[in-house]
Amino acid sequence: MQKSIKIRKFAVVAALSLLVIAGCGKKPAPSGKNDLKKTVTADSAAVTGKKVPFALKEGKRLFSHYCAVCHGETGDGSGQYYGLTPAPANFTDKAFMKTLSNEKLFKAIMEGSASVGKSNMCPPWGKSFHSEELEFIVTYIRTLAVN
Amino acid sequence: MANENKNNSSYKVYVFVFFSAVLLALSLWVVWDDEFGLRPWKKYQEEFKTMKHDQLEKDYRKAVVEFQRSGGHKRLAELEAQLAKAETSFQSGGTQEKYKQLTKQFDDLHAQSVINQKELQNARGQFLETEYYFTKTQKPEYKVKMDELQRQIDAITLRGNALQKKEEVLKNSISAITSGKAHLEAEIERMKSGIEDLKEKIANNNKVAVEIKQIHIKDIDKADRCQTCHIGIDGKRQVSVLQPFARHPASFVYLDHHDPTKFGCTFCHRGQGRATTSTEKAHGNVKHWDEPLLAGDMTQTSCLNCHGDIKGLRGAEEIVNSTELLKKYGCYSCHKIPGYETMGDVGPVLTEVGTKVNYSWAVKWLLDPKLYFSTARMPKFFFTQDQAESIADYLFSMSGTTRHDVDYSKETPNAKLVEQGKALWSQARCNLCHTTGGRGGNHVKVYAPDLSKVGSKVNKEWLFRWLKNPNAYFPGTKMPRFRFTDEDIKSLVEYITSEYKDDEAEPKYVQPVEIQVASIKKGKDLVQKYGCYGCHKLQGMEEMVQIAPSLKSQGVSFLRGDEMREKIGTELSSIGSKPLEMLDFGKLKKSIPNDRLSYIKQKLRDPRGYRLGLRMPDFRLAESEINELAAVLYGFTDSNVPVRFMVPSRQELDRMAGVQSYKFTGDFAKVIADVKCTNCHSIRGIGADYAPDLSYAGSKLQEGWIRNFLANPDVIRPLLQQMPKLGLTSGKPAAKITMPRFNLGQQKVEDTNRTDVDVVINFFQQELVSNDIPKKIPVITTMTMPEQISKGKNLYDEKGCKSCHQIGTEGGALGPNLSNVGNRLNPGFIFKHLENARKFKPDIVEPDYGFTERERIYLTNFLMTLKLNTK
């Protein structure tokens, strides 16, 4: 009887010490890539309030400065600059945007609308921007399509 | 007893076994934790390697398929067969023997040539030595020796040349034998190279070691290990858009100008660069680490660390916009902010305010400026009625002895004058800067007051004096002096005071009441306590400049130490790097997050909320403004910036070089001070970006056109001016925007014999010229002028210029109307502008077409033919 009590006492002490040892360890590190990707947005938000991806924000800025005057602030082809013939492309048209590959869009911006067999009304922007900037614009234009 | 003994020993065994097990488990855990638990980055590096491998593998397969599809393998097999044939023929008896013979000859010759070369060097050395002694001693024997050596040198050179010629001949014969083979080999190499390169890249990727990657920047002693996880951050190609593998966005702006191996990461992004054990620690989102990671727009606050002048800085757009708020609200008036010392007062002169406004209005304004108009910039000081009256008493006592109001609401305005005034109001484009009834105010950065209720604020006599010469009442005001006649001004005053009235105004002192002396004293004390003199010029308080803590220490500034203004009761601090324990959260310690950014934001939101007795007034900022301002303040740090990182502003550079910064001088300075051209135009870096930059106006514009334009300003870019400009509030109602008519050219400039237009033109032509803009363009002699013009016209049509520019009635309205461009611009400017429009205006919408010089000549010649008969 006495023995079993002793052993039990011992087991309790041992279990406690194990707990203590375990407690001394660090908190579980975020494991696996999924955890990490989550923390990226969550922890930056604490200080920065980062919400919009850089490419979209920069794309929007460039679009509204250089493109919106013809294509409209929302990209629907109705800028302040009305009465253009042919009318500027409507980037909010989902069906139309489906027919347009990223490569073609990129080329049209870079080398001008004439380079993809359209009118010469949209000028070539390739020499005025870094190719990454053009990609930002394409990325942004891709978000404009609505139903 | 024996039983107990046995029990005892088995007990010991249990203890031993148990602790052994614990020890073993601990050892295993230690090994595991050291290898994996504390090194989460290993997984990322492995994963990145796998992803990169997959990407390269995919490229490789694609390249192989493409190679096969284009028949590359057949061609390669052919080439290889040819090479084998060439090899056999090369190895065959005769050729091989000849080849060996020739190579041997060549080797022999080459050996001779090497010896010869050495002899030549030797002789030259001796010659130089002798020459040295000869020049030193002038002894003839040295001269003799020199001649002898010269002869030797000539002989050796001749021999060498002969040898070289022979070598050349042999080389040619050798290559004649091997050329077929070499050619084939090169061709095979070329065909294989794309694929081989990829293979090599894959092999190299597999060899990349999984290890801590650290950048150490010695002069600021920073060690960043961020790339240990952010392994693809400076890669040429995006491997994955997911963190931590993504490339740095817009690296052509950020990384290309800030080499990560020299700047590291945490210098701009903050965070805990040395930590690698967990994301939270590395990003500094842990207790006792005061520098959490900056990401997104917030990172741009770090630009302020080194860049003295961020205006127009690519990649710093957000923070540039935000710093505008410092100017808008005049933070520098109470706080010391290096770089803003020379900014003018943000509020008007108050010395004679008693002659300007109604007493009742002044009290109402002091109680809450936003009650008068909602966009008022002056903050609320939470004065009581009694306090506000005391302050008004003090202010009025500087120019009089009574509280007094005027009330025009009962008077009948002179209808004819009102009509004239209204016409003048729109002709002078008052609404360009001033808002009335929610209209106008497009040029927001001049912060002109809303005039919707001004008729119940000011009196007619003052308004007359003001319009006649604003500088006389408020030196340094942004209000230009229009060259109105007295008759004009009278009509304007009549129109303004009758049209823009406050229906809720309660003028209590139409019958003036004497001011109490005790109240004046009380008012003065309040003015001193709250530092009204920070923003307003007040008699007797001109020397008092700062009442609030400094926001940016001198540690970060560049050679500004001795230029700091004296400050009253301030502490030297850098708010963006101030240690947390020095921030007094007071009452809010428990209710808001205890970090620096939250502190700053809460301070801006509720300036007196932390504890009693704080004096900062409430600016009633919008939440977006709070975020922007906080971002700027967060960038005011005393971080240790190495000199090599510093990009001083132009003014600082001038100061360091001991030269005067650019300043307008002479008669033109008088015109500028009067007409305030720089409210809208920028000239040599001074002024605003609302209207075209005039820095090179002399090279750009023709004199006749300037005269016409100043006399009768017209719209040049109809659409662009109405576009909501970046950084300005969009959605402002578009008033007709043209340059106001200042009625220049009718009066002589003070102390001179010339009219203001003459002075302006003289200054443009003398000072505002650029050596980059030629006076004349190159002439093409091989083609007649009409041919060139017609070529230019074709180019104009072909490139679609008309989508933005208008000629006659055809074309767009975004760019300048070109119908009269031949009278407006100088050909040299057009020629240069077509080469690189961005040189003159970095954010110009016009793209670069990459015209050749000839094309630019054609276009210039064509455009110069476009002229309207204006007279």
C-alpha cells in the first residue's frame, strides 16, 4: 500500500516536472507553409493596415493617371474624353476581356493599339514605362471586369 | 526488513529508469529542436528550391519540345554526322601530318617571338634608365649609349614584326585546315546552348546550400537575415507570388536604387533582422521589440530617413502626398521639424484684425472655426465663451478700443455695381482658389478660405484695401494683386458683400462697446499659453516661435544643427523612434495598444486625451488624414543614417556648398511678390505644380504669344486641367479653369520704367532658358521644305497624335491645342520635346514614341506651319 502511494507520489512529481520542462520550451513555431502565409497578412496588418497588393495599387495609380482619361476611371471606356471614334476599349466587359489574352493586352499597351490590328488612337507606352509597370497595369485592368 | 530492502532497491531502479528516460527524451528533443524546431526557414528554403526546380524543369521540357518541334534534333544529328566526317578527314594521314607540321612551326615561331618580346622590354628598360641618367647628369656618354640602345630597339622591333607576319600566315593555314570542324562545333554548341544552360541552371539550383543568409552592413552595424526566408526577394524572376518566396515588388525602383547587399532590409522595413526562429520574432511583432515590420505604403515613411527632398520621388508617392498635410495644417508652426523652418506662417497676420472682421464673427470663429466653414484648417482650442471673448478683446485692442460689428443685411446693394462685380468675379477666376457655395476651389493646395459667408465677416473698407493691395495688410499672403481699377474694386466689394452672406450671423456690437482692460490681459495670457503666435503674426510676439515638442531630432538632419530655431519649453525627440517607455499613454494605458503608431494616431485623434493639462488643439482630422500624418511622423526618426545613404535636397546641397539657393531677383521678384505666379507655376524648383512649369519658358515660348496670353489668358489644355490630379481631392466640381486675367501690362513696376509684362518677358528670355533647348533645329539639305512638312503631316496622322491634340476642329482635347502652335512654341523646344517629353515634365501623359532625329525635324517643321492670325 505504502509502495503504491510512493510510486503515485512519484508519478505526480514526475508528471509535474515534465510539464515544467515542456513549459520551458518555446511556443510552437508556425509549422508548414500554410501557417506562414496566413501570418504574413495578419501580422503586417497590425502596423501597416496593408490590404491591397502592391501591383494592384500601383496599377490603379498608373491607370488613373495615364489611361482613365480615355478608358474611364472604372475602365468602362467612358472617360472624360467622350466622342472618340473608335470608342476606347471597355475593360469591364467580361465577355470581351475573355477574348483578350494577357500577351495581347500587354502588346497593345506596349506597342500601341495599332500593333494588334486596331486603330492608332492608343499610343505606344513601352518606351515610357518599365515592363514591370506595364504588368501592374495589366494586372489592374484584369480586375475591372464585372458581370 | 529484507522485504523493505528489496522494496527500496526496486524503488531506486524505478527512479533511475525514469530519469534515464527523461534524459533520453530531452536529448532527443534538444537535437530535434536545434535541427528543425529553431530553424523553420529550412523548410522554406527547401520548398523554394523545389519550386524553382519545378519552374526550371518546366522551362527545360518546354525548350526540349520546342527544339524537337522545330526539327532541331534532325538538324543536330546532321551536324553531328558532318562533324564526325570532318573529324575523320582531319585525322586522315595527309591532313593530320600537315596540321602537326604547321602547329610545330607555329609553336617554334611563337617561342622566338616571346624571346624577342622580352629582349625588346629589356632594351626599352635600359633606354629609359639611360635617359633618366642623361637628363640628370647631361653626360655625353649616356647620349651615345642611348643612341646605341635606340638602334637595338629598332632592330628588335623589325624582327618582331617579321615574326608576327609569319605567325599570321601560319595561323591562317592552320585555321584553313580546322575551320570546317570549328564552324560545325560552334553551330552544335549554339543549338544546344539554350537547353544546356537550363540544365546547368537546374544543376546549380540543386547545389544551393540550405543555410542562414545574412547581410552585414558595417557602418550601421546591422545584420539582416531576412533573405533566409525571403529567399526569392531579389531574384530576377518571380518563382512564387506567395510569401516568403515572392520577389520585391517594383524592384526596378526600390532594389535597383538600394542594393540590398549595401542597404539591407531592416533599414527601410524595420523588424528584427537577426531573428530567424519565427515569423513573429523576425517581423518584430513581439513584446519588447519596438520596431515592428513596416510593409505596404507604410514602408515609404522610411524614404524620409535619407531623402531630403521627396517631391517627385518615384516610389514615394504616398508619403509625398502625406507630407502635404504637414504644410496644410502647419504642424511646423508649433513643432520643430527640420526642413520646414523656412515655411511661412500658416495663418494670416492678426495685428490689425480689428479693422478687418466683425467682433461677433471673431468670437464665433474662436469657439469653433468649422462652424463658419467646414473645411477650415484652424483647429478647435475648446475655449469657453468667456475665454474666446477675452482673446477677441486682446486682438481687437491692438488696433482699436471697442468691440464692433457691421451689418450689411439691412442695406440695399447697388444693383449696377453688383452686376459689374459679378462679371469681374468670374473674369478674375476667383473660384479657382476660393470655394463659394460648394463650387470651385479646384486649386486646393493654396488653401484659400471659403468665401460663402464672407459678407458677414469682413467690412467693406477693409475688403477694398485688401483687394487693392493684399501685401500691404498681410505681407507674404498667397492672394495676388489683380490690377483692378478703384471702380472695379468697388463693384467687386459690393458684389461680394451682398452675395455671400451668413444668414445665421448675429452681429451684437453694431453699437460699439468699450473693451475691458482686464479682459485684454486675460486674452493675452491665453494667446501666449496656446501659442497663437505659432501660426499667426502678432505684435510683440514675433520672436516666440515654438511651443510644442520637436518632432524630428537633429540626429537625422543634414548640417542643420546650428540652424535650429530657438524653442520654448520643448524636448528634443524623434517621434518615430522614441522609446515606448517615453511615450506617456496616461489615462489610455489600458485602453489602446501600447505601440508607437497607436500612440501617434490617438494623439492626432484626441490631442488632449492622454491626460489633463495638454494644450494641443483638435484639428478634427479625418481618419484617412490621421493615417497619413501618422505615417509621416513615424518616419521622423533619429536612426543612425550613414552619410553615404544621404540624398540631401537641393537647398541643403546649396547650403553645404555655401552658395545661395535659387532666388528671384530684380524687378521680376517684385512682379512675383505681387502676382504670386508661383502659387500655380513652378519656376526652377520654386512654386507649385498646378500650372505648367516655367523653368525654361524663355526657350520654350515665343514673345508675341506670351504677350497675347497674359493680356487674354486662354485654355491650352482643356481636359488635363479638369482631370482630378493625383494627390488632389477628386470629384471637385469643375469650374472653368484657365489662368486668371491679372490685367498685366497697364502699370509700371515700382521704381522702373517698364510694365510688368516687359519685366516678365525680359526675365523669361534672360533667365529661364536652357542650354539643352537649341535655338534652331538641324536643317535637312537633301529635301525641300514642303516635302519635309508633308512628311511631318503624314507622321502626325500615322502615329495618332490627333487622339490627344487638336488642330482646327479635329482631334482630342487632352494635350495642348496645336492650331496655333507655330506662334506659341519655339521650334527648338518642339524638337527637344519630341525627343523626351519627360525631361521637362516627369509625369507628362504624352508617351515616348522613339522618333528618329529626322522624324523629329519633319514633325517640328510641320507643327511650325500651324499658325492662327490672332490680329
